[in-house]
Amino acid sequence: MALPTLHRVFIKAAGADADFAGTQVAPAAALLWSTLGTSSIVVTCVIRKADGTIATGTVDLQMVGVATPVQPPGVTLAPLFTGFPVQLLIGTGTALAMNTGGFPQVVIRVVNIAALAADAVRVDIFITSVS
């Protein structure tokens, strides 16, 4: 049985995640999750208040696949960041199954932080790899 592993802690005060796919800007290496040999993952988040208790409300999440494209002869290509559809209104403890699309690495980004509850200060994002 696979167990959930903390992928990242999103801090609301630090500002919104970049649109990695829309801008083709690389996320920090620490945000990348290896999905080699994994066809799907389960993402679960916990939205917290400053005192660590659970905040009400939901969060919008997007998985972004990261891969280096096939290199044609004589051409060097940068890694490609591919955004999957945004998953809206994900509540604390909700399991969200995502197909990795064959990407060797993914990052889960928080979208639209203005939609987070006013008392929410962070989002803990957990991933369980499923073969």
C-alpha cells in the first residue's frame, strides 16, 4: 500500500504560484515530484489556519507535467511544461486522482489564491503514487 507523502507546503502570504505552463518558466527543483514508473497519482490537500487547525473552504489545483522533449538533430530544446486542466473547489481531505500523462516529473500548483478562505494561511499538499 502506498502512503501519502508531503509534496509541498504552499504559503498564501508568499503569493501565487507562477503559471509554469503558460509562461514556460521552471518551478523550483524542490517542487518537482518524480513520477517515473507511475501512471497516476492521488493528490490530497489540507487547508490550514495560522494556528494549524483546518480552515473552511476549498483550493483550486493544477498538475503541470515536466519533460525534456525529443531533441531533433542539431536542435537543443528546453524542458517543456504542460498544464493539465485546473481542478476546482478541492476541499480538505478530498482525494483527487490524476493521470500523469507519462511525464517523468510533475508539480502541483495552487491556482487563484484569492479564492482561498480569508483565514487560510497555508495548503499542505500530499501525493500518493499509484502504479
